[in-house]
Amino acid sequence: MKAKNLACPIDGERLTLEEKQLRCVNGHSFDLARQGYVNLLPVQHKRSKHPGDSKDMVVARQRFLDAGVYAPVADLLSAILHTAIAGIEQPSCLDAGCGEGYYLEYALNYLRAKKADDALSLIGLDISKEAVIAAAKRNKDISWVVGTNRQPPLLPVSVDIILCVFGFHSFQGFNKILPLGGKLVLVEPGPDHLQELRQVTYAQLNKTELSKLDDAFAMGFKQVDEQVLRFTTPALSNETLKDLLLMTPHFFRATQEGREAAAKLDDVSLTVDMVFRSLEKTEDIVAEAEQAPSVE
């Protein structure tokens, strides 16, 4: 566990590594799992017994991503990260909702190829224990943590850039751990993303809408850049298409009839349409709120 900026999820104090445990000054301790990750998700922060992606979803996503279908997505994300950390002596990057670790490992290899990984700290955070276990098996040079974006177990203003690829946005949590000038990169589906798959799974094909950023602006962020990545995949096999469906929300949103129709697809090319929005923290909204006197 290389990260030095992890915080106790109970009291927010710094966690330090002692043998195979992370401990805070108040005696709270968290064991390092044999796979190399740490679970910093207390029971009181869970909304279900097993939150996040299931093992089947994780395995499907791992097969799909390792096939390289989304390599252009990982490449652009890595390039954005490369630009964002330029000039920072000891950059720290959090992948908030890292899944099974594909994008963060890709970014590390990308930066190494450009000799831009010196003193770089990469942290992958996901609420799914199954996803983090898979990520920990993927790469030991990245710190993998089970935790929530709503209350990320990191010290205040200790992360320089946050990546959130199809993840849950918690702008309050992100504001707290970013310094002024810190960056947040949101990757979301554009209006035509996977339209060939969606027109089979749904009775009516609706355009995908980007999430509103009003909450981000209210939490002290401003948008500084937007890039659209659009391409057509090679023809995908039936098995690859099944993996794709299982790893997306469409699997649960579609009707049984829609899932059965999608399961029959084979040798189909898909439209990939993704939007990369870069935000910058310009105000310490969370810190200001915590310092403000209470009114009774």
C-alpha cells in the first residue's frame, strides 16, 4: 500500500502502515487483505450488504476491457491525466469508481512510457469489494481501496486530480480532498453511445443526456474543458456483446424481452460516444462550511 494520504473512515485521521495494518492515532485499524487492498468502507456507510458491482459484472467488464475495445477511451483519459500532473512534484491521482482497475493501470503504463510516473501516487477507490479484489490482482503498484465516493477515505486537499469514469459523482466529497486548482475529470456517455445495442434492448431509443453540473458549480467547481471521443468498434462477437451488456446499467434497465434480443446479437459494430469534461476546484466550499459558526 503505497498511498500516504489515506484517512480513517471513522474519524478522518491519517492512516499509517504498521506491518500489515493501517492504523490511525485513535487506534482504529484496518487489515491489508492478502491480495493487497484495504477495506475502508464501514458498515454504517453501506446502503446494502454487498454494494456495487457483483462478481459477474466485474468479470464481464474485465473480459470486455482487456479485449481492447475501449483502448481509445483509456488513451485519451491517460493523455488528460498526463497534462494535468505536469509540473506537480509529487502528484496524487484518485480513480473514483475504479471498477476492476483497467483505466488506472492503462494510465500508469502510459505515463511510464513517457517517463512521467516519478513520485506519482495512484489510488483506485470503489464501493464494490469484488471490483477492488480484481483490481488488486491486476497491479500491485497502485493503492486499491474499498470505499465510497460520497465519503472518500482520503485526507483533505491531498489529491491533485480525480478521474470519475461512469462513476457516482459526489462533488462535496471531491471538493474536500482536492486543493484549490485541483482537477476533476468526468467521463460519461454521449447521446449516441452504444445506440445499436440500446435500440435492441429498449422499445424506444432515447438520447442519453449528460448529467447536470449545477451541484458541481455549487460545490466550488468550474468547467475548464470538454472533449468528445467518438468512434466505431470493430464487429464484436456474441460473447463480447454479452459481456458489454452485463457490465452496463442497460442490463438491469432493459426488459426481459430486450435482454433476450440483445443476447442474440453477433458480429455487430457499435458506436462509442463519450464526453470528457474537466472541472477545476476554485472554492473551498466544504472547508468554509465546516468553519462557519453554527446557528441555533
